[in-house]
Amino acid sequence: MGAWLLHRLSGLFLVLYLVFHINGLRALSDPSEFEVYITVFRSPLFKIAEFMLLIVAAFHAFNGMRILIQDMGFRSDRQRVLFYGVLALTIIVVLAGGVPIIFPYFIAPLLP
Amino acid sequence: MNRQHDFQGVGSARSRALGWMMQRITGVALVLFLGLHFWVQHMPTGFLATAEEYSEILRRLGETSPEFADAIAEGKIREALPGEHVITYEKVLERLRTPLWKLINIMLLLFSLVHGMLGVVNVLGDYIRHSFLRKAAVSCGWTAVLFLAAQGIASIMAVGMN
């Protein structure tokens, strides 16, 4: 139930983000407008948002693969194990992909 | 309430089966395409400008265009932080000049829209009980998908046209 709800909520969030993202692509028609548009997203607040987006997208992708595997006949009494696998893969991808995103903004300033 | 009534407004059994299959096909495709998109647009690779490259790009653009110079002076376009990799028009243009990259981006756009809309159809089917309202909502959704697909493809194709 929890996995189902999280999948649905993350999916709806990603649909809303997709609409917003496609609208933003209009800035590609003008180079200076594009640089201004990108600069808006190069702020600490938006870097956190980008990190959160990675969490949502990675979870939705791996949980979707879990659903696919179960549709293909994986024994349903191992659902829980598969879901833990989804969480583990999400954490690995978020750490591997998310740290480079936030590094210049939040980690580099802390280094000596 | 019979099973047939439950599904009114979300299509026939055949179209629901097709939707179920498409949801899975586009989902697998998205894992690959979105993974590539994330690697290219969010990871510190040669597809993005380094802080030094970005500084050079801004200097060059500021010299050649008063519009850029004003935007930089007003802080609307900022220099990169040390170690930051920046998405910049020049790098996007470099990539999207290649027809294959344009095709990859259009495929990503279409897979995302179809996958998202099929998911929304499921949600609408679960929560809108009235058959007519459900059909109307699903039709509006697919119309929005067509509009967004056209807008997104136009944006991708426009790169490098000016």
C-alpha cells in the first residue's frame, strides 16, 4: 500500500514537473534568454529542488521496474524484499548522482 | 456495480490492455532515456561547461552582444562557482546540431508524455466515478499531451535555427 501510494504520488509530481519543464524549453529559442533561465536554477534553493527531483525520479523508476518484474511473475511473497531493493538502489543513485549536483553549493564551501 | 461500469470512460478492454502494455514499454524506455538525459544534463561531464569554460563563454558573449552584457551586469546571468558545471546554450547547441541527439530528445519527450498521461488516466479512472466526466478529463489530458508534444518538439527543433 505504501509503495503503491508513493509510486502514484511521485508519478503525479513528475507529470507536473514535466509540464513545467517542457514550458521552460521555450527559452531554447533565444540564447540570452536561455542563459538567464538557467541562471535562475543555479541557486542553492533550486539545487536542493534538483536533488529532491532526483530522489523522486529514481524512486519512481526503480519502483516501476519492481512492478514490471512482479507483472512478469516474480513471486508476490517476495514483494517486501524487492521493495527494499528499490529503496537501496534509489539511495545509491541519489548519492552517486546527487552529490555532484550539490557539491559546489553546499560541500565545497565547507572544505578547508 | 459491475466491472464494465467501473471502467467506463477509460476505454475498451483492448485499449486498456494496450495502455497497460504501453505503460511498461515507455517505462523501460524512460529508464534508459532519462538515465542518459540525467548523465548529459546534470553530471559533471564534457556536455556541460566547466567554471572556466563558462567564464570564457560569458566574456565572449558580453563582448559581442549588448543584451548579454546587460544581463551579466544586472546579475541575471552569473559566473559559475568553483567546480560547478553549467548547462549553457553553446553546449546544448553543440549537441543538438546532431540529428541523432535531436531524435533522442524528441523520443524522451514523447515517451515521458505518453507514460505520464497513461499514469494520469489510471488515476482519473480510480477517482472520477462519473463516466462522462472521466471521458472528458481523459480527452482534455490527451489534448494537453498533443499540445505539449508539439511545443516541446518545436523547442528542440528551434535550437540552432537562429
